Amino acid sequence: MIGFQVKSRNFSWLLVLLAVVGCGSDTPPLGTVSGRVTMDGEPLVGVIINFKPDDGRVATGTTDKDGRYSLEYVYGTEGTKVGKSTVMFEWPLGQGGKPIPKRYIGLQSELKVEVGDGSNSFDFALESKPAAAK
């Protein structure tokens, strides 16, 4: 009986160690991302910005009173996956301000960026009306 308790306790510690250390990391290479979002020249306050890589998890941020944001890959981990991303905007549920044009919403967003290793800065100057054709 004592031998079983010792083995069981050792096995429990092994499980805890594996849970903490993990059997590898599922986090891809990340680049930190920050910047500023405006619409028609004014800061876009309280809007959610999403970076959706071609393959992988969406990273998210929310703009502050000056339109500034930084992305978070998962809670407590800054950045987004390195590579190409589609940039999308949305208002939090139950909130909203100036309507965001469809060309900046969801996967049909026309905004694409290339995120590199290290620190990245992307400012977005959104326009509520399409640019006049030249």
C-alpha cells in the first residue's frame, strides 16, 4: 500500500510537470504589433481590431481614446503570427460609433499586412466613403 502511494504521488508530480512544461509549444513565431486607427482623420475609439493570418489564430486589440492599439495573441501573450494577415474591424457587441464600411469588416476586408519578427507598427487611416476614382 505504501509503495502504491509513493508511485501514485510520483505519477501526480509527473502529470503536473507535463502540464506546466507541455510536450511542445503550439505558439507559432510571433511579431508584436501596435499602431493607430483613425476614420476620416479622427481617432477611432473603442473599436476591436483583428489580425487574421492566412492560417492560424486571430490576434485582437481594442483602440484607446487616441485610437492606439496593440495586439494580443492569447491572454497574456502579445503579438500575432508572423506572415500575411487580413486586418478587420468591428464594434463590441451592444456598442458602436461611426459605422465601419464593409470593405474593412470580416474576411472580405481589403486591408492586408505582412507581419515580421520583432516589433511592427501599422497605422490605419480608414475612410467612411470610398476614395474618388481618378
